[in-house]
Amino acid sequence: MTGHTALEYIGEYVVTEAKSLLSSTNMDIQQISNELNFPSQSVFGKYFKRVTDMSPKEYRKRTSLF
């Protein structure tokens, strides 16, 4: 009905949650990777960069409240 698959909704949620954790907590990137159930920080970083065109570290630097 919406034209989106369940996988697309899950991916959107994961990226939204990652962005929230990166910008509003002081959790390190490894902790965020674990929290979002990625098998490694490297996989998380590659996924995040593919979706957002920036690394988790770059995103945090641009948006962090800390």
C-alpha cells in the first residue's frame, strides 16, 4: 500500500535511531553499533556512510549536543 517494504522501514528506523544516539548521547560509536545489533563497528560505519554519505564520526561532529 505504501510502496515501501518492511526492510526499508527497518532501515529508516535504524538510521534515525543511530542519528539520535550519535547527536544526543555520549555513547561511543562501538556502543551504538552494539545497541543497534550490528555485528561490528566497521559494518555499522559502512552502513551509516552508505545511507547518509558521512561516517558516524563526521555526523556526530556536525550535530552533537556535547
